[in-house]
Amino acid sequence: MSGERGIVTQTTFVPRYAREHAKLDRLRQLAEEGRITPRVARTLPAEQATEAHRLMEAAGLRGRVVLTF
């Protein structure tokens, strides 16, 4: 979908694309090239997954919570 200023958005539900390796690899390439910028609210170690869930359930979070492994 195209919005103001020529900005194009695409909603992606990751579980739907779990086996779409070529599409996920393309997203990775676009992010590495700086052509897309994921909105990340917080980055936490995997051991803090409980905290990540708490943050996602709370109101007001802008962006995704990323777990690092």
C-alpha cells in the first residue's frame, strides 16, 4: 500500500512466512542495504523472554521487541 510521500508499507505476519526462505532472505537483504528499517523498541537477551512478553502486552510500545540468541 502506498501512503503519503510515496512511503510504501507492507504488513508481514512472520509465522505465515516461516517456510518462505527466499522471501525472508530478501527482507534480510533489504534491511542490510538500509532500504527498509524495522522499528525496534527494545533488544533483550533470550533469557529475558518473559520481560519481552510483558513489554508487548503493555500499552504504548512503539516497535518490536527483539530477542538475541
